[in-house]
Amino acid sequence: MKRKNRNVAIIGSGMSRFSSHREEVNQPEMIHEAVVEALEDANLTLDDIDCVLHGNMELFEMVHQPDMWHVLGDGGWGKSGVRLTTGGTTGATLACAADNLVASGLHDVILAIGFEKLQEGHTTGGITNMADPLWGRSLQTGALTGLGAQKVIDEFGEERARIAAMKYRTIMDEHAMKNIKAHRRLRLERQYIKETADNSPPLAGELRMIHMCSQSDGACAVIFASEEKVKAFKANPAWVVDHETVHREETMIFGSQKSTQRAAAEKLFARAGIKNPRKEIDLFEMYDPSAWWGVDWLRDFLLLEGDEALKMIENDEITIEGAFPVNPSGGVVASNPIGATALVRVAEAAMQIRGTAGNHQVPKTVRRAMASGFGGTLWTVLMLLSKEKPE
Amino acid sequence: MANRVAICAVAQTKFEPGKKDQRFQGMLWEVIKSVREQTGLDFSEHGIQGAITVSDDVFDARTISDGGITDVVGAHYGSEEKVAADGAQGVYYAAATILSGHHEVVLLTGHCKESQAISRNMVTHLAFDPFFTRPVGLDYLSAAALQARAYMDRSGITETQLADLVVRARQWAAKNPAAQETTPLTREEVMAAPMAADPIRGSFMYPVSDGAIAMILATEKRAAEFTDKPVWITGLGNCYDGFFLGERDLSGNFALERAAQRAYAMAKIADPKTAFDLVEISDQYAHQLPQYAEGLGVCPPSGGNQWLSDGGPDRQNVNRSGGMITGNPLMLGGMARVAEAVLQLRGEAGARQVAGAKRAVAQGATGPAGQCQTVVIVEN
């Protein structure tokens, strides 16, 4: 166990409604929706906040240093703040930074804000621009790649793999149907799993439109507080146990390197003394940019081997009522305002511990929950939360 | 602070108007190599445990500008987090990752190539909201011009006084091997420069600049392993002002005063006028040196004019590095100020050394007309 300077908990969260087009609000107004909801959830006012963290990806909306403009909606005026951006992992990095900044003693109550308004830019163009202009950019197709699908197909055979991916996608949609904030709520039906995939336009190889995450507008705000403040506010806390960030270099290396998902999980579980994550963790909010990656990464995050993760999907273990619920929110395949997305995972995991998830609250007590972020060149950020205060 | 954070090593490239032979990875390699050699650290588990980087997607013309430097900062299968603000904010956050107990040793880097943009004003123009302020054509230069006019009106500081500050900056820059603009100028030459945005002449603004900086930060316990000259971060403060320029008092220092108060409270500093052996101010524009000196409280409130006339900058060792006005890219202004403070406290500032320097304050700004301010106090 890593010794923190002091304990930190999530005591409130808020989200705007996620949608493909939030034309009725501008960026600070959309952020304001999330901030107001987070403050109400924590029963605080802006006066209780002493630091505002802000993050997104600038080249989507082409606003440089948008935290300047956004003080109009995020409450940052007169307060401290830091802007952190790490691509898709931005939201998770904000959560790690909030944990660090509160644990450090520099701040007592932090409001972390992630947002994106993908409607205002070109998502795939923006992502393609991450590749090295000399070596990679002409090969990059945004985040659309068929390699994830092909890997699962090669290992488990086309039929089983395709059904597992679409089953995963359908379960996520069943969850999204319960989440009033979710962007895509499609009412997919299990009896048409095969047809739904077959009739969906291919994007890259076996990655089809139905498998891929949405392009969403939305904002998320999460309030982190020190142990002293949790007591003073008589708050309902979800404690931050630990977090781990694992990057890999941008040059695409083909072959069987360890995934950053597995590397992050190994490091985090070793520190937390977790031997059997499926049993010792009650719930997982995973950044699943596509159904195929969801299937593939579940195995790595839970340190499983062979087809164990596939069986979890086939046996309905990952549903809201299942033994190991994954993404009761509907996940990223349902809603993806990129700069907010990874913070939404942390917020959702905290909501499940705090019992505030409403219609998509899982029916069991969540004592320990995990949230992941994905971004950059296959980067992972992993955060562990608990109902009980860490030692 | 429960624990202390030490800055154990610092390296900076020479700042230049256009490093055409180097990509940003190359600039970083140069400074990271240096801080590793200074400390003997590697990227193993007991070496550098994580990287905090500072850069900006729009300046780099790259989504996820830290994506191109994962290997250089040693984060392949390791940790890296990017601060997308002035480099002083990077110091702020890097210190927090150590104070929290999460890391013991971190690499802090910053890079920016302003020369990549046809005009850096095109970059900062994008910081204005697309509805009200962007259509007016604002950028950070024109915002600074409004600030300069407001401050000069309030303080009575003249163009001649500002020109003398530029002359002085060049004299100190000539003693700083990392500085960009080292050619001596006369007051008349400074005053003859064409107007960039009234009242800011071309000579009153920081030049287009490329460069990179690296530092090693560590816990008190670990610092002793790599250096016998640790420099301690004893105060950190930061604050945002409002966005619309018309809603702010551009002649004042709302954000900087609060950032300074927070840093001084942490460092237990009662009188900033006498507390520091040297002061490093991010003077992107000449008028900001006295204006921010007021905000920092190193001169009396509203006393910037008198302070200049009294020789305050020389007496209080302000910007012996030459200051930002002699050349640092926008993202690195505050980090370069901290770097200079560290070199001074380590006694490694060469011909510009302040003898026996014990405590310094460094200031960095992000946003239009210094909307977001950061103050870092270091001691040896």
C-alpha cells in the first residue's frame, strides 16, 4: 500500500446530459450544468471549493487554453486551478491530480471538470492529428482501427468473437437505457444480436458502426475532499484508494507486448493487495471505446487468461444484476464526450459506492470499485475507490 | 507543508527564435540528458517514477502534444501527466505529486516551439470565445496592450521608463547563457521600434522563442541521494481572474495578489518587500515587470512608478536572468523563472549571481493579460 499524506474522497459528482448536439448551450454553459449538479449532490456551494481542475482536448474545438473562457461557467474565478490534458485519459488524469492535490495538503476541496463538445469540431480529424506528422499521420485513421476486432477473432474464432462483441454491446445498451444522461440509448434486442451487427456499416475490418463509441457533447464535474472536510461536511464519501498511470510510446509496435491495461492492473493490485480482482472488486467502470476493445481489455484489467472474460460476457456476469457489473452507466460506447469520458468513469464508480446512481444503481452493496481511462497511444489510467476509508 | 519538496537539478536549452534543426523531442532530449547526468538517475523503479510535462496542443499543432514525447521522458510503461498551462503550474502540480506521497522522484519538463506557428497571435487568438471576443480580433498581444494602457494610466509610468527596462533586461541577458536576446540596445533604439499594439512596441514584447526545460523534483529523503545543493519549494500559490477583459481591472493584480498571498501564507512570509534575495517576474511585456512587482508585493501597492525611479529592480535583484522579455516561449515563462531562481540559490548563476542568495520568488502567468497567475517560492 502506498502511504498517502492524507485521505481523499469523492463527495459529489454531476454531469450534463450527453448528446450528439448540445446546440442550446455553449461550452461554459454546458460545464455549468455539471458543476451545479455536483455542488447540489455534495450539498456545497462554490465558496466551499478552493481549486478547480480543468481538462479536454484543445484541437477538437480549437479553443486554446479554454480554462480561461470557462471560468464563466466552472466557478474558477478567484480560485486556484490547474489545467491537465492527456488525450482520452484526461478525465482520469484529472481525478488522479485531484487526489494528489488534496492529499498533498495544498487544497482541501477540489472541483475537477472534464468536458468536450465534439459537435464543434471534427473528431476523427482531431484524433488523427495526434500522430507524428512525419511518420504516422498518413497512416492514422483517428481512433478507428480493426486491429482490436481482428485480435479477438484470431484467438476465439469469428463466430464466437462476433457474438461476444455484439452481446457486450447489447448489454451496454441495456445499461444505457437505464441511464437518463446517456447519449445513445438504442433499445437493442438480444434476439437480433447477429442481424444488428451484420446490418451495421463496417468502419475498419470487423469494427462496425454499432461497435464504436459515439461522438458526444457533455461535461462532468467531480468534487474531491480531504478527510477533515468529509467529516466537516458530514458527506457521503467514496474514498480514493490509489491510482496508476501507464503510458507507452507512440511508435506502433506490433506483436505481443503486454497491454498497458494489464500493466496498470498488476501494479495497482500489487499495491492494494488484491489477489483475485473478480472477487475483491465489486464493480468496474471501463473506458470501452468500442465493444471489441471492451471484450479484449476486460481480460487484461481483471488479469484473466484464455476465454474467461468472454465467458463472463456469455454468462451475463457483467450486467447490472450480474456477479461483476461492468459499466452500469452504459459505458463509453453509449456516451463519449472525450475530455469528460474518463472522469465520467470515476464519477460513475463513485456513485455506485455512494448509492446515488439512481435507475442504474446495481442491486448489491459496492464496497470496492475500479474506473479506467484510455487515451493517447494505448495509455491506461486506473483508479481504485472504496466505501471504507483506507488505513 | 507536511514534507518538503526539493528541486535537485535544472537544465534549459538556449532559447532561440527558431530551432529549425530540432523537433520538440530533440530539445527535450538535450535537457533530460543533462538532469539525468547531474543526478545519476535512470527510469528504473528507484529512479524517476513519473514525469510531469508542460506543453500545449495548439502550439505543437498536435492533439495530445505529450503523445510525441512518451519515450523521451521515459514514460514507456511508466507514468506521465501533462499540465497544459504556464510552466510554473507544472512546478505546482509536480510538487503536489510528491507531497501527496504518490511519487518520490519526478521529472518535470516543458517544451514549446513558438516558431512553428506562422504567427503566435493566431494561437492565442483561439483562446478567446467564438461569440463575443474572438470576432473582435483579440489575441494575447492586444489583450496585453489594453492591460499596458490601463496600468500606464494608473501608475503614470512612461514609455521612456519601459524602454529603460528593456535596456536593462538586455544587459542582464548578456550574462545568461540560456537567454535569447543578448544584443545591447539603447533607449533610443528601443523607442524607435515600430508599434506592435499601442502602447506596446515590438521591443516591449517578448520575442518568438523556442526552447525546453527539465527539472528533477524529489522528497527530502531521496534528494540527499542526488544532490548536496537541494533547493526547497516552500511556497506555492495560484489564482484565476475573470475572463472578459472589460470585467477585470486590467490596471490591477486581482489574481496575482491572491496567488502571492497563498504562497506567502505557506512560506510564512510577512513582508515580501524584504523577504527575497531575488525576484523573477514573467515580463512578457515591459509594463508587466512593475505591474507584477506590485501584485507580488515586492514594491509598495500602487508604487511601481516610484519603485522604478528608485532603482527597485536593481536593488531587489529583479530578473537577473534577463527576464521573459529577452526570450522564453509562452508555455515556459514561469518555469524559466523558477529555473533561474534555482540556479541562483545553488550558486550556479555565473556572472549574474546574487551573492549568498537564500530565498527567491518566481512568478508565471497563463492567459490573456495574466488571467491566471502562479507564484513559487524557493529557498536553500
